[in-house]
Amino acid sequence: MTSFRYRCTDCGSSFDRDAVRYLCPHCGAAYRPGMPLVGVLEAVFDAAAVAAAFDPERPDWQLFCAVEAAFHPPLPVGGTPLLRAARLGAELGLERLFVKHEGLNPSGSLKDRASFLVAAEARRLGETRIVTASTGNAASALACVCASAGLEALIFVPETAPRAKLVQMLVHGARVLPVKGSYDEAFRLSLEYTAARGGLNRNTAYHPLTIEGKKTAGLELYAQAGFRVPDAILVGTGDGVILAGLHKAFVDLRRAGLTERLPRLVAVQAATSDA
């Protein structure tokens, strides 16, 4: 049985699992699209229970999962290989350099992990529609996962979204709504839609389980490294939620007494990413 409570990362208030859905009702009450997110919720697991039940010989990673396996979509998300990059390591002077190949997820990106867990949560709650705003990978991931789970994906995209990504969404049966304006405008409309018409909103970090979904990559890294914490992890970074998810993985492992340290996390961005 999954056992956790939500904790506000700003004020520290704690909530039962089904008492909240998105942001902290106190800190997030004044939130408006375009502002930095406030009142983001963290899933805090019963660390003592996890520690007592976890067996390294037969690891049950469901102990760290925020949605029961019975609700998971029938799609093989995660379990991507950790590959030795020997020649690149030699060039950089790194004896043990590895690359985790997230491109082998069903839609081709790590963002399948977040969409997978949000889709599982939708099934648990009896929601049949998931809504998001996206310029590409998150929407493609949502469309792919929803197709496997028999859920409707409704996606608000800025009119400048890449055509190749739009094709990927449409091929998976998503309903795509182009928006005249920026991503912020698409984000605002997606929030207004779910507030007025229902459905589950998948927007990154706005829904706390997007962080929990991305956390699974960190848990896999730990297991693939022989139940050791890597010295450093370099993370391609946009808004930082993948970075937050990987950090959360090792925080949860430490809380459960499975490690005493955290890896160094390095955010990597293109020089023009703020353009």
C-alpha cells in the first residue's frame, strides 16, 4: 500500500493524499499563470515503513511510488539502459562515465515518466481526460501514455510549436488546441480549462506527481550503479523539474536509510535557453 502525505515546499503544511491535487491551498491560492510556481507539493513517504520493507536482494521500487501498480498504464516506461561511454570518458579524463539512454522510452524522452504517473493517478481518481500545455516533449509523452491507457489527452500548444511534435501528438490520438501566444498563454488556458470543465492537469511541477514520475530515473541510476550513489549526475535542464525529480530520488533513498549521501547534480543548458 502506497503511504505518503503531501508537504508544501514553501510553508511546510502537510496534507492527506486526497485532500489536495495541485498546489498548496494556502501558498498557491494567489498563484496566477506567468508567476513562478509557489506552494509546490512534495510527496513525503513513510520512511520507516519503506526501510522496514525494502529488501536489496529483491528490491520493491513500488515502495517509493506514489500510485499503486494496479493503476499503472500498460506501457513499458522506464527501465532504460545505463551505458558506459568509455571513449568520451577517456577524452574528458573521466574513468567511469556513463550515459542513461532515456531516448528508449516509448515516445523518446524522459518525460514519459511524468506522464505515466499522472495517467496512473487519473485512473485511480476515475478521471478520463488529462490536460496540459506544452511545446513538445511533455505533450508527446502525454499523448503516447494516454493512448495506451484509454485516456483522452487534451493539449494546448503555442502556435510556434514544432510541426514534428504536433504530428507525434496527433498520431497518438491527442486533441491539440493551438494557442495564439506564448507558452504562458497556453499554460493559463489549460488551467482555466481544468478549473471549469474538469480533467486532471499534468502541467510540470503544478501537478506534484510529475516530479515523482521523473524521480524513477534516479532510483534506476542507483540500482544500475550497484546500489551506490553516483559522484555526479549531469542533467539537461529546462525548468528544472527533471533535476528536482532526480534530487528527490536520492533524498527518498537517504530518508529510508539506503544511503548517507546525495550526488552532485549539475544543470546543463544551452547558452541561448533563456532567449
